[in-house]
Amino acid sequence: MLTITTIPTTAFAQNTRILADLNAKSALICDPGADIPDFDEYLQAHALTLKAIILTHGHLDHVGGSSSLAARHQVPIIGPASGDQQLLERLDLQAQAFGLPKAPPFSPQWVTPGQVLELLPGTQFQVIAAPGHTPGGICWYIPSAQLLLCGDTLFAGSVGRTDFPGGSFADLEATIRQRLYRLPEATRLLCGHGPDSTIGQEKRYNAFVRAED
Ligand SMILES: [Zn+2]
């Protein structure tokens, strides 16, 4: 069974998630916006081995801690899709634009939509293409746990901004309607900022993208 722990990072209170299999003593970190001591403290307190860092998209507040965490734990950085390559190559520009601390550029293991990876023992992670907020954004879907790590694509009652370079509201709307809203309604949304939600909740009440009748 997966245990989810949320640790907000950066000035934007980005929801970094530690996904842990406490029996297998294995963990992943999704979207480490910064490398803060809380992560290692949590891993040590539960005797967990970090297996990988997974990313939803290339914005600095989601990826800024990736390089140093990956180097210290000797783990791969997996995702997003290659459409976010420019964002990851120019983290210095993002630091200026967002007013966040600088992070070195890095190249992750790019993923492709539809890919299924067993990132924790017996737990499959499906890659869902989620262009709109960024070109190479993805969501990580974990069917066995009914969870979706949806980054900044969909929020409780809202959606991600599309006014950044490479953003497109038309793409975002298509992502949400054609892919996310087709997932089971009970699927819990682990959003990049703010509270969690569910697919069913957003289909009915989202202020920007409702399910089509
Ligand atoms: Zn973002």
C-alpha cells in the first residue's frame, strides 16, 4: 500500500509528494521544488530507500531540488516528456522570472505517453500526456491506488496557468476533457498546489473546465 506524504516547498508552496511503500521500504519523490532537509529526515525516520525522483513538468518550483537529491541518493530523475527540454535547459531564466533560487540544468529520463513503469515493487505508474500548462507536461496515474499526480494541470476548482512560454489553454482543456475526465471518478487528484480533489468533483464543479454533457 502506498503512503503519501505532502511537503510544501519553495515560496509557491508547491506540493512535493513522497510516495512510500512502507513494507518494501522504498520511496519516490514527486516534484521536489527544492532540496530541503525534511525529505531525508522522512526517509530516515521510516528507513526508506529512495528509488527515483519523478517529475510532472519542467517548472522550477517543481524541479529545483532534483539534481542535488538525485546525486546524493544516486537515483534517476524520470519525466516529464521531452517537450519540456527547453524549460529544464534554462532553469536560470526561470529563476529570474519566478524569483526563486537558481538550480543547475539537468536532463532527466524523458517519458512517453502511454508508458507504464513499475517504480515501486508491484505498483505501476502510467504516463498520461498533459500538454497545456507546459508542452511536455505529464500526469502520473497509479491505477492500483486510484491516484493521479496531476502537477499544475488541474487543481481543486481551478486549472493551471497557460500564459507561460509554451502554454496553451486549448491544449490544457483537451488534456483535461479527453484524458483526465475519462479516468474513474473516485481517482484522487494530488495537485501541484493547494488541496487534493477527485476527478468526479472537478467534472462537476471545476470553474474552468467542466465535463461535457
Ligand atoms: Zn507549473
